[in-house]
Amino acid sequence: MDSRDHTNIGANRLLERLLAGDSDSAWRLYQGLENPTPLEDRFAGTALLNLGEAGRAKNLLLRARARGCPEAGIELSTVARSLGDFRLAHKALQGLDPTALSDFDKCLFSREKGMLLYETGRLEDAIEHLEEAWGNTFRTPLAEALKPPILHALGFLYSLKGFEHQATECFDSALSNASPARRLMVLSSRALSLIYLGRYDQAAADLAAIEAAASRPPVVELGYLYARALLAKALGDRGSAKELFCRCAERAEHYSQRDFESYADLSLVSLYTADGDTAQARKYLAKARGRVASERAGLMLSLREGVLAGAEGATQLAEVAEQFERGHFYREASWAWAHLANAYLKQQNSAMAELVLNKAIDACHTLRSVAALSPELRLMPELLEYMASLAPDRYAAGFYQEYLRLSAAKPGLRRLRLVSLGASRLLLDGQPVRLGLSRSLEVLAYLLRKPGNSLEGILADLFPDADPKQARNYFHQTRYDLEGAAPGLSIPFDRLRRSYSVQFEDLDFSWDADDVLSALNTPEPQTVLELFELYRGPFLPAASSEWAEMEREELAWSALKIGLQILERWFEQGMYRECLALGRRLLEIDPCSEPLSYYIIESVRSLEGEIAARLEYERICERYRRELGEVPPAVRKLMPRSN
């Protein structure tokens, strides 16, 4: 199969699964092939990379290239970067002629070239190549699938430059049509940007959405742990930050993700240095030194070395600050200048301390973000004390007041979330709560849906065939089970009304079923798409009570009915991209809905043309054959016309 043929690319079943974010399915499909082509080797290597198997992915991509698929060099460069082998990464791209590539591969080539330039410290050139990749997407019929990863990478580079507002705009656009796996990756990146903007509540919301996901690919898990650790650091919770950075480093080592591992280790150096634990700081510094590969990571290593050296590290910190500024890394430059000011204070040189502190503030104003420096300032109590002593007319005094306003933000209430769609679990701050009884969550969901019900009504709905005494005892045991597992949750008995209801104290409670129901009445397209993605399967799938079955059917019917109404409205307004994204999510509720099939095929035709619409039609027919054994006549009439 020639990867320069757009039709063949679109028809490749492996690529279709990759673009849908289903790398696991793509790899399983590849394993079932008797004689895979070089192009299929290439896409299978990409799937392995996404599954955290960088070493095996490298071998398969080398095989694809050797067998006549030179375009596999694009993904080979990506794998080499993740392994810290930049020589191989450069060599893999140098063997390609960009002018001979398809528009699809030109997009991927420019994206990878940009990411490789970033690793070597050429941030401006990297952004230029990503902008080029973004422009090329409009020339390929697979534009909608390519835009999320390219916008994600562009947002990532803007964030590295410290331009968090531009970064979040890219992330927001990337989310509009991202696959489930890509969406989680974008959310973790957006959370980092929001932290550096000081929008901690919004960052926590993005992380909560990742927590609620049924599964997280390795790269998502690493980004999630790193963002949670940074948020803890920004909020002054050093203990949690250390634990999370340590977990991130361990997982990164397991998946051979050297970049994540080195940055997590360097973050641990900063925390232990601030605590005065030089032994632990030196240990993690040595670990990071063995993993650092990119130029930017090398500068971060020099920064942490200079800070650990105390007053003697002043010269090194000044050099690092200037190098960061030359590379347009203003956020990291502000950190280096601030640590240099702290070093001068330790030398009793307050004049020089104020001079370089002003340079740190200049860098923050360049970024239009006080929060860019906030996580580091929390590690420098001497510098903060000095800033507090300055006269109100001093340059740093106003900045200090902004810092105080921002740092007043405290970690919010503990988050308790009930997951009931496609799975049954209770999460406290993202971690599963252990429950001793199999029906505890069913009882909780029932009481949330029917608050203030009597004991007799509860037993009749949930335990109609059980012995009344045993049913009563079991209900009370579930109350104690839930109350013991989640402090702050209680199910008290109202003696006046002789009823039971759930109460929450010092808990921020949420429920995926409620989120989906709220999406049904939300006119904002992006909100609808994000909340509908929470529908990951039937309500309380293991519950067999008549109440649970009725709730399951009612929720699915309501979601599908309102979803189709929204689809019809968006389709009439020409919002085909949003129609396609919502339609594919509604397929999880009803995989054989004829109206859904119509809207999906017509949206693809409007966005990508007849060839893409025919491919979509064939996929839909395959699903009908799998689910029903045949394609209904009404669906056969949807077949796109041939050119």
C-alpha cells in the first residue's frame, strides 16, 4: 500500500484505529495479519509507541523502513526522541525528502521536525515548523484527525515559551475533535498551562476529568502525574508533590520516557533542596544527570545544580538565566533570576539581590503571568521575606502583593466522585475507595436519585425478593460501609420524615450520570461533547435490580433522544465537525441507530468529501453486520454516490 495515496491511507484499517485513538485495537489487528505490508509495519510501530513499548516500536519501524516504507522514519524519529537518542532521530528525518511526501505525511514530518528542534533548544524554529504542519492539514482529507495532535504539539511549544494564553487556546481547539486518548493527553497539557496561569481550580477540573477516565495510556498517565505534582507544588503541598513526582519518575523509567523521568527527578531536586535535605537532592540530581538528553533539560539540570550549590552557585545561575532568555524560555529564566537573587541574599548582598529579582519580574511581565514564578517562589522563604520588607514604591513590592493574592488559594475540598457509567467505583481525590459490599454503590446511587425515601420504599425497590429482616440488615451494612470508606459522606435517618438521604460534609461530590444529564440541557457545543464523553457504557452494569435496569434504560434513551435533537440542530447550522464528534460518542449508546448513521456519513461528506464518506459508510455497514447480521435497507440507501 503506497502511503502517498490518500485513498489508501484512509482505507488502512490500522490507521483508522490509530486516528480514533485505539492503539490497543490497532496492535491486535496487526498481530492477526498473515503478511503485513511495510506500511502496516509502520502503523503497528506507532501503536506500540502509544502503548509504552518504545523499544519494540523502534525495531518494527526500522523493519518498515528497510522493507520499503521510508515514511516510517517520521515515527522512528519520535521513538528515538522518547528514548533520548537524538542522533538517530535526526538521521531518521534526514533520510526523507519532504517534497516527495503526501500531504498527510508532510503534516507529520513538520510536526516531528518541530518537536526535534525544540529538544535541541531551537524553540522559535520549532514553532515555525508546527505552524507549517498546521497549514498543511487543510490540504489532506484526514485534516480532522490530524488537527488535534498538531494543535496539541503547538500548544505544548507555546507553553514552553511561557505563552500560556496562546497555549490554552490551542489546547481548547485540539479538544473539539480529539479521540478519547488524545483528549486525555490534551487535558493534562492544558492543566499544566492553567497552573502557570494561576487558574488552579480549572487545572484541578481537567485533572479530575482524567481521573474519571476508565483507562489512561502510559503517556497520559505520566502527564497526569506530573501535572498533579506541579499543582501540589504550586499550592505549597510539598509532601504530595514529592510523592507524585516520585511516582511519575518511576513510571517514566518503566516506559523508557527519559524526558519525563529527568524533569520529574529535577523537580524532586528542587523540593529536597528547599527542605535542606542535600543528600536526597544530590541523589535525584545524579539520577537526572544520567537521563538528560535535550538542551533544554540540560539547562534545567544546570539550574538545579546552581541552586543546590547555594551562594557558590551564583555564577552558574547567572549563566543559566541568560541562556534561558536567549532561547526565549522566559518562564525558566524567571526561575533562574529569582534563585540568583536568593543566592545574593545568602551572601548578604541585598543590592544585587534586588537587581536580579527585578529581572525575574521582567520575565514574568513578558509572559503576562505572575503565576509563572509562583511555584518556585514558594521554595524561597528568604526571598519572600525580603520582598515583604521592601517599600511600597519598589518594583518588586507590587509583584509581591500579586503573589500573595495568588498564593492565598488553598487546596479545595476533597473530591468524591461516583463513577456509574460503564463501570462502578467511588473515587476519593482520584483514588478508588475500597468497599466491602457488592451493592454499596447501587444503594448510594439509589439514594442520590431518590432522596428522602422510607426504609420500606428502599427495600421494595432494591430487595423485593429478599427476606425483609436480611434486606434491612444489608441496607444498614451498606450505610456503614459507605460512611466508613468515605469520611464526610453520611446517610442519616430523618426521624421526623422517617426517611434516608445522602449528605456530604467537606466533600466536593460529583457523579458522571448527573454530568451527562446536565449535558442534555447545555447549548454550548464543547460542553456537550466533553460531558457526553463521560458516557462510557451502561449505568451500573453489574446491578440487576429492577430499579437499576429502569434507570439504565431511561438514561440511555434520554441521552440518545436529546443527543439526536442536538445533532439535528447542529447539522442544520452547518456544524459538521461537532456533529461528527457527538455522533461517534452517541454510537457508544446505540451502535445501530439509523439516524446516527445518516448524520455521521453526511458530516464526513461535508468535511472530507465523497471518498471519505464512502469509507465511513463501509465502516458503518461492517458494524451493522457484526451487531445485527445484516445491513438494514434504510442504511443501504445512505451509500455515497461514486465519483
